Amino acid sequence: MKVLIITGGNIDDDFAFSFLKNNIYDEVIAVDGGLAFADRAGIKITHLVGDFDTIDGAVLEKYIHREDICVHQFIPEKDYTDTDIAVKLAIRLFSGKEASPSEKKALPGSLPQPEEKVLHILGATGSRMDHVLANLQMLKNILDAGIDGMIIDKNNQIQMIRGTHHLKMKGIFGKYMSLIPATMDLSGITLQGFKYPLNRANTHFGESLCVSNELTAEEGRITIEEGTAWMILSRD
């Protein structure tokens, strides 16, 4: 299952149009101002989330009464951001705890297949650093739910990782790979197949040991024995 969240931060249209051509989603969640991009891109959305204080009323009117879209409307004075609500909705969709207009039923007699769980988030970066930092933290809840979640913009692909992770040169998002500690300590960091290898190194929250590395092998291996990190693939 693949889910796309389009939220209201900065979205480069040329990049996003190109990126979306290579991805097909089972569910698309438009979040408040992110609906404007979905509308101009002609993306079929399945869920609409927000207090709708940043979306043009004429655009909102085209979607809010449609029967093929689940609308989740909230008052502006709420405890959680619209993006946080959308992420929690996505986690429920992956777990099967949330109904969807695009829900598919298994064919009679068919066996359940192992399911990939991929969540892409566009529009989660921008000029509001409070929202950007909050969005980066949400990647932990996505990771804890067993979902391969990524925040993606024109220059960065960001996900949270722990344990062992593999990177392939073919199709890699950007030239640079950085690990930023998301816990107070990262212990036993081993990097194989990178320009700057490490063997069971340790670093701490607030240090830059693992910033701006480069994959040199066809496949690289990242191992973190203890702790959690943001892995950022970036390009200029």
C-alpha cells in the first residue's frame, strides 16, 4: 500500500509533477493548503483534512461535498497541526482501522500477500520552521508503525531509520547522505560503501559526524546498533 500526503508547505511544481509521474498511490490525503497543489496537478484525492483556513474557498468548494472523498474537518483552535492529523490518519489507513472510499476487497479464495507500506509527504518543508521541525519529528511515529515514510522536496528526501538500512546507487535521490541523531546517542554506526566509512562509531545529538557523506559503491549499508537517526539524501 502506498499513501501520499500533500500538505501546505512549499512545493516546487516542476519537481513534484515529475516525482508523481513515477508513483501510483492507493490513498491521497490533501491537507488544507495542499489541496491547491492537488487541484492544479489534477490529482485524485481520497481524503481531505484540515481546518481549511489556508485554502481558497473556491477550490475547497470543488471538493468538500464530493461523495468519493472522506472529509475530516476541524476547528482552527485544536491541539494538533493539520499535518499531524493527516499522518495519524495515514497510519490508521495502513492498519485498516480507517474506512476509505478507495478500499479494495480481496478476491474470494485469494491469499493475503505481504504488503509494502510506503508513505510519501510533499509540502512538509518551507518557511515555517516550527512546522518543519514538528513534521520531522512525526517521522518517528511513522517508523514506529512499521511504515517506510519520507518527507520529500526538490532538494531533500528525509526519513527516520534505525537498525540496518541499504542504499542503492541506481535511482538514488541525491549525491549526499547525512545521518542526524534523533536520539541523544547513536551507537555502533557502521557505514559500508561510502566515501567516508565508519566502523562502530558513536555520535551524539548536536554533533555533525555523519553529515555530507557520499555513496561510492553500487549498494551501501548503514548499521545503527543503538538509537534513531534522520537519514537525509540531498542535492544542490
